[in-house]
Amino acid sequence: MTEHVKVLEASGLGKRYGSRWALRECTLEVPAGHVTALVGPNGAGKTTLLNLAVGLASPTAGVVTVLGGRLAGSPAALNGIAFVAQDTPLYKNLSVVDMVCVTRNLNRRFDQSYAKARLAELGIPLKRKAGKLSGGQQAQVALTLALARRPQLLVLDEPVAMLDPVARHDFMDTVLTAASADGVSVLLSSHVLAELERVASYLVLLSRGQVRLAGEVKDLLAAGRVASLEELALSHLHENATEVAQ
Amino acid sequence: MSTLAVPAGSAADAGLRPVPWRRMAGVIWRQHRVALVGLVALLGGLTVLLWIVGLQLHHAYAAATACHPAGSPACSEADLTFAGMDGFLSNGIILQPVPVLIGAFLGAPLLAREMETGTFRYAWTQGFGRWRWALAKLVSLAIAVTAPAWLFSLLLSWYYQPYFATGNQRLGLTGYTPFFPGLYDLRGPAFAAWTLAAFAVGALAGMVIRRVVSAIAVTIAIYAGLAFAVGTFLREHYLAPLVTTSLNLPGSAWILGQWWTKGGTVPSEAMMRQVIDSTFQPPVVAGPAGKMQAYDTVLQYLAQHGYTQWTKYQPGSRFWPFQWIESGWLLALSVLLIAATVWLVRRRVV
């Protein structure tokens, strides 16, 4: 996949729950080949945007396509995207090996040898029920299952929010390996800015359901004359808060 | 560290055929084997019980029918032995909840658990596709609960056969009609159809309510209401009832109503009561036999004085047509409910 292909394109995208717009007039292009960080305060619309991108939710307004024009949620899109939802849901009463079998059966492509090797490397017992694993292990299992589908785009919703610092670091290492060694594009949301510093090469800043800033991290840092991603994000969020106050 | 063997992605992906349906078999088995084994254990346990008690029942029935002469003390003894057996099963009340238990505990959690634990976010973003996933699960499990229920109903038919066999009136039974409320839907295809309907109600309730325990409770409530309404109001209208003036209907007839006429008019109930009370004293002979005698005398008296008794009824021979009518509309209802559930899964509201 080349740089010119857009892994995510949204135009005039909006999602309303009841009378509240969780996301509105979102127009966005995310190029392939990046680890893209979707940042913003709680309730900014990060999860909504990701749910729309993976086809769990359908838009109230506008269009969202992935992987170079495939309609989000369509069979073609599902074949190329792997999604790890918030709190990394697994079937708690299934063993790890059962989860591997279930995921293999539910997908056209599945690299079973990768999954088995990766789980062995992590020291996760295959016979244990998913519900009996630690939070960090559950997250790693969910990520392994997602990567074994050999996606072109890996979507992660707050993947490390519930993890301790060590598990968080290990998880991000796995993501980075997939991104750098295998060329998987990654789109991940987080409100832990410090963790993203290390991994993200593209940034999308959301606030109050709208895109405030989008671009390559190195360009944004240069233009904003700031040293870190955290500083950049905070300055924009503060600016935005001042605008709203006025 | 192991890496992915194949570099991510190719443009040819867009044209891929969907994941074959048969792949869902392994998924369904892994996810629902505990519930399916539980279902087989429940029906298996009941089968053993019914088989043991049923053999005794059939044995007693055979002994009673083979006995000659009919009125002898030995034969009365045999009749009583048969009539006194298996009091806890004879009215069918214990077995009535079986379909709804199967439906509520397999159907309701099917989608409610996915919604409650958030695993739908995993399941619906896999390559198989959400509506195909839902359809495959619902149809497979619907068959997986209906087929054993149908087999079980064959056993129930066998078990209850003596009660409905011709000539059983002699045995001093209460004269069961095949439409007897507690037993009608245990015999024949209606049992499997009610099980399927309970499953379909549960699946839809689970998708709408999204909570396992509430969905089970609602399923039981809806099923109970539906079963009551059908038994009380709907079933008698499947075919137009027959009307007769005959005074001796067979015990297999399902009597829906009786009234009197005299000279082309229908006397009021109060008036009939007055006629009967003024003519007859309370029965002289005590006990059921005495009452029966008095009742016959009343009928004869009224018939002689120009009153005609009309009876509206469904003949016992309509048992099978009624079974197929009920099974048919329950099947149609279940298909509709399952279609609605799949539609709700497909309509993306998260």
C-alpha cells in the first residue's frame, strides 16, 4: 500500500445520538503507512469516529470510507480492517485456543501460525479461559487475534487505558512492530498523550465532536513551534476552550 | 519476535467472496456447547423419567384393557391401578414450562450477552459480517433446539397415548379430550413449534433489551401470556365449531358451549334454572353416581317437555388439523421474529 492511498476518508461525517451530535461535519483524510493518533478529551467523539470507521455505527450524515474508498462496514472493508474495541472484549468463557479458532473461522484470512507463535512468545497459556487472564494478557490476545487477520488497517480504541505501565509498553511495542515491520497502518485513539509521543507519526485532534487539527506529527510540531505532542495538543485544546468561552 | 509472513494487503481484497457459511458451525459449537449440552441433559433426564414411569403406565393400561369380565372386582382393581398412576404427570403441568425454559435460556442470552459484555464489537467487525453472523447463529440454534424438542414430543405422545386411546371411557378416566389444555401442546408438532417460538421471542427480546437476566424474564412473561391467550381465546377458532343436539357426545369432543331452546327461542339462564329447581329436589343418592343419575333425569325431563339442548364443540378427530394449524402459524411467527432480530443486528445502532 502506498502513501497516496487513504486508509480513512470522511466527508461531512456526522453522528447524532438522540439530540446530541457526538460527531459533526467531520472531513478528514488519513494517509496509509502511519500510526495515527486520534486524541482529544473524553466525550470528544473519538470512539464514535472509530465505530463509524469500522462499521459498528452508521453515520447520521456524510460518508466514511476506508482503505481507498471501501464503504465502512462493507464486506470488503471488514476483510481489510481489524478492530480492537475499548476494554478488549473477548468471550470470557472461551479458552484462548477457542478464541483463535473462532476468529480463524470468522475471517477469510487468518495466520494461525503467527497467532500461535505470538501467544507462545507472550507466555499465554492456550488452554486458559480468556476471562481468567490478566488485563494485559487479554489485551495482548485481542491484539494478536487482530494482527493474525493480516489487516491493512488496525483500529484500536483506547487500547491501553486499562493497562499498567509495563503492559502498556509491551502492547505498544507489538503495535509498533506490526506497523514498522509489516506495513500495517494503525489508527488508535487515546487520551494518554505521553504514550503516543513514542508511536504516533500522524495526529488527529478532536474536540467537541469536531476535528481541530490533522497532519503529520513532524509538520505540526514544526509549524506550532512546540517540542512535544502533548504541548501541541494542549495548546490547541486550550485555544479552543478560550474560543468557546468568548 | 515473529512477524507477519505476508505484507499487509492487496488491492484484490475488494473482490473477495464472503467467508463461507459452514465456517460458522465451529464458531457456534464452541460458543454454545455448554448450553446445548445442558439442553440435551434436561431432555435426556426427562426422557429417562418418562420412560420408566411410562412403561409402568402402559403396563397398567394393558392389564386393565385385557381384563375380563369388565365389572369384576379384579378388573375394577386393575382400572383403579391405572387411574391412580403418575398423578404428577397426568395433567401435564410439570412439562408445560419445558419449551419456554429451552427458549428463554438459549434464545434470550444469544444476543443479550454479546451486547451486555461488549463482545458484539468483536463479533460484528470480523470478516464474516454482522447480519450473516446473526442469521447463521439464529437459524442453526433454532434448528438445534427444535429438533430435540420434536423428538421429545414423540416420547410424550407415546407416554400419554393410553389417556386418548379409544375405549378408555370404561376405565373410569375423566374422559380426556385430546384438546385437554395441559396436554394438547405436549403431543404432536405443537410442542416443537412452541419451543421454536420461545427461542425466537427470546432472541428478539435479548436484542431489544440487551441485558441477559431482563431478557430471560421478559421472554418467560411474553411466552406465558401468549400460551394463555392461545389456549383460552384463539385455539377454539382454528376451524368453525360443530353444533349438535345430540345428548351423548363422545368424551373426545371439546365442548365449547351449551344452551337450550324451546319453540325456536332461547330461554334465559335464570329461567332454565327456575324450571329445573322447581321440578327437581336435590339428588337423593349421595356421591358422584347419584348426581350423574339426577343430571340424566333432568335431561330426559327437559327433552320430553320440548326443550332442545344444543352443544357447540370441536370433535376429537380435529386434533391433528389443529396441531398443524397451530404449528404452522407458530413457525411463521418464529420466522418473522428471527427476521426482525437479524434486521435489528443489521441496522447499525451502537
